[in-house]
Amino acid sequence: MENKTRETKRINIVLSNENHSWFKQRAAEMGVSMSGLMAMALDSYKTQQIMANQIPDMLEAMEKFQLLQQLNFQETED
């Protein structure tokens, strides 16, 4: 099995005291580092943004599919 390592970059961010406390507490509850929790949160946010950007295309595809279903239903009634 091939061992693939992910390239990573280190960044520094400034957090409010409230966010710092929340991340610190949540990381302790989950048994992960604050940095790890923040990386997971950013991955989740990225996925949400990608999906949100695809919603208009998905809605359009659903509308086309529903139209095709209606046309097929009308053809079978004739």
C-alpha cells in the first residue's frame, strides 16, 4: 500500500476570546487539538460552500427531470 502524505501549510489567525474559549472547550471534549478542530471546521465550511454553489444547477436539473416525467406521463395517458 502506497503511503501518501498530505502537504500542509501552517497559518496564524486571530480569534476573539469567545471563539478561542469555544474551540478550546470543544477540542477538549472531542479529544483533538484546537488546530485539528479548526482544520475540520474549515474542511466542513469548504464542503458547504461547494455544495451551496451547486444548488442552482441541481434545482435546474430537478426541474428538467420533473418536466420530462410530466411529458412521459402525458404520453402514456394518450
